Amino acid sequence: MPSRFKKHKCTHEKCEVLCWTPSTLATHMRTHTGAKPYACETCGNAFSVSHNLAMHMRTHSGEKPYACEKCGKAFSRSYSLKQHVMYNHTDKDSCEYKECTGEKNARLREKYSTHAEYKTAHKSRNALRRFLKTKGGKKAGHTEVLVGCTWKELVAHLNDNPYGFYVGQPGVHIDHIRPIASFSLSNGPIAQHEAMNWNNLQLMWGTDNISKGSRYNAEEYENSDAGKAIAKLRLVWEKQFKTNEATDCNEDSDDDDMGESDYEDEN
């Protein structure tokens, strides 16, 4: 539809967006105000549009209405199914596959350079990966503070599980019990310490970790051993960090590469 038929113009300074209806304009305005009126009653996550809340609720209900015709694997979002088909059932030498992966890498690099929250979470994962890979080497001091223990203590904690998993085992990921994506890491050091603390880390089979994504039950987490331990530590951190001013939690992840972390998916 030509822009001349869109009569509702955004009033935000330097924004030239035109919308068809007052309701679409109201939705657009939330990109400027940051308003998120649609909140999940289960975990408290909020969204700017109701459609995103509806998709989010599937992470709690487990509903996966989109199934792959080739292998039967199901997904909660149509986009996830599309990506699954592309990366698992499409010829890697095809123009379609190469174009898709090229576009995805470009989007991620742009997001990494412009989205502070995404960049902070990505670098946090890389810092932890390096901490384990270098066995708590000389440049991992800040990561050790965030994790709250030495490399040997972390490995011993992770290896102490009822499944027989061990650090470095093929197919096994290091999982954040409360997903790192659920924290606002750029808001300050308290959230950074909560996300990276050893109590919030466990080993999980890779396919299960990927299926879990950013999904978690807030009430179950708060009543778990991990949640209770973090709650006690939070009282200490609140006294330690009086203002909770944002800081760089990734001093040990000093590169700006977009290399994929080899210990977990981006949850």
C-alpha cells in the first residue's frame, strides 16, 4: 500500500514512520517509550505486543504446534520450524542455504554491534567458556569473581551430578539453570553475578538444553537449591553494590568476535 494512504504519523522526533491505524501507531510508539503492557503472569516477562506474549506462553505450556514434515520435530514458533528445515534438511551447497546463513550472520553481527544486552550476554558466555578452557588462567580473574569459585571448584561442582556427565563430554552443554537471557545483564553487577554464579550452572545434555531455550519456571526456580542459594547471595551483593550501576562484566572476554560459544546455545 502506498505511503500516502498511511495517515497516522509518529510524533517522535526524527521518526518518519507512518501507520495505517491509531492502534498500529500506538504499538509503534512503544518502540520509543519502551512500554511493555503485556506481562506473563507466570514469570513476569513483559512484551510490547500481545502476539509476542502469546508466543512466550508456549514456553510455559510446552505447546509446539509447528511440526517438521521430514523428521517430526515440533516447535512453538513457525520461525523456529523454518530455521530447523533450513539448517537440517536443506542442501548446504544450495544457493538458498548460503543466502540464508549469510543473512543470519549479518543480522547477528549488526545486533552484536548495536544491542547492548545481546552483546553483554554473548561476551558473558564467551568469558565462561574461556574460563573453563584455560583452566582459570591468568586473564580469567574477573570471571572467577562472577562465578564465585575457582576453576577446580567449578569443574567439581559441575561433575557432581546424578547423570554421570562431565565437563568437556561430547554432546553435553553447560546450562544456566535460570537462563542468561532472562537477566538484564546490562543493568548492573547484581544481575551479572546472579546469572554467572556457580549455583546457577549445571551440565545438561545438548539437545535438552537447546529444547529448553530461554524457558524456565520462576516459582520452581525460586524454590530450588539454586534459587535459594542465589537469593541468599543477592543480599550480600545488594550491600556490596550500593547503586547497582551497570559495569562491564566481561573484562575477561576482551575480543569482539562473533564466534559461536562451544558450550551452550544462546539461552
